[in-house]
Amino acid sequence: MNRVFPLAIIALAILAFATLVLVVAPGLQVTALGPTPGLRPYTAQQLRGRAQYVGLGCVYCHSQQPRSLAQAPDAARGWGRAAVASDYYYDRPHLLGTMRSGPDLFNIGVRLPSQGWHLTHLYQPRAIAPWSIMPAYPFLFEHKDKAGAADVVVALPPPFAPGRGVIVARPEALDLVAYLQALKHTEPAPAASPRDEGYTPAGTPP
């Protein structure tokens, strides 16, 4: 029993040290950072779309963190420069992602700025890429006999188009696309290190 107290003190000291080094110190570093120069806050519509992105689980298959050239050829894939902490200043929660079943979306608004493309892709990914494993989200859309003046009609190739009427985007789909279009991290990263030199500009094809 006389050894329990010293062991408990040592264990608590190790835990406190690990918390200080791995949680508190990095937190203070990040808190001191402002946004990347030129980075803008999300609009109300983009925030609603971001909530859709989270709710639909997009983060499980897509990352938003291109790596440096020293780690991976993400820039050569056309995903833009490597991400830095200040790029996520307005992100709550951060959507870095841990899987890449689909491509990184850090700069998808630069690579694919078309609203029509994204709407078609969300309604039926196989209408654009037959080999795609991405799930379709038809519940974000509505089948109407005729489009109204304010409706956004989704362009679909014949195999995926309805036999009659049109497919129009619901507000949830338009919000999600607005968020994806906002992902344009073209601002130069602040305080770039020497290893960051040579990045392919955002939007450059592989």
C-alpha cells in the first residue's frame, strides 16, 4: 500500500505533462493565429450547406487538408497548396477528415466552380462518373411536372433523367453546393517554410 501513493503521483504527473505538451501548448499556438490573409467568413447559406455536409457524413469519405510535397503529391493531383492552421480559422468544427475514398475538397470550389455540375453530381454521381462509389442524394431534390420561375433544374443525361417532368434542387441542395463552391483556398499560406516551395497553384490539373 505504501507504493500506491507515489505511483499515483507519478501517473498524474505523466498525464499532466502529456496534456500540457499535446493539448495546451498546441492550443495556445493555434489560438494566437488569425485567419489566413484574404480568407473570408462563411455566409449564412454556406453555413447551412456546411451543416448539410456534416449531417450527410461527407467528412467520412472526403478530407480537406492537402499535405506538403514532403509528405505526398497532393499538389500534383490538383488539390492546391498544403493547408495550414490559419486556413481553418472560421471552421467550427474542423472538417479535416481521415479518409479519402473521394478526392480532397480543400479547393473544390476552384477545381469545379459550376453549380450545375455539383447538383448533377449530388443527385446521381454515376451520371458524371460511371465508376463513382459515392452515394446519391435524391432526397435533396424534387421531381416536378414543370419547373417554377424560381426553381433550379438539374441537368441529367437521358439514362438518369425522369421520363416526364424535371428534377429541381431543394434549398438543402443549393445550400450544400454553395458551401462546396466556397472552398477556394487560393490565398498564399502565411509563413511558408522552405519545404513548401514548389507547390502547384490551386486548380492546376495533375
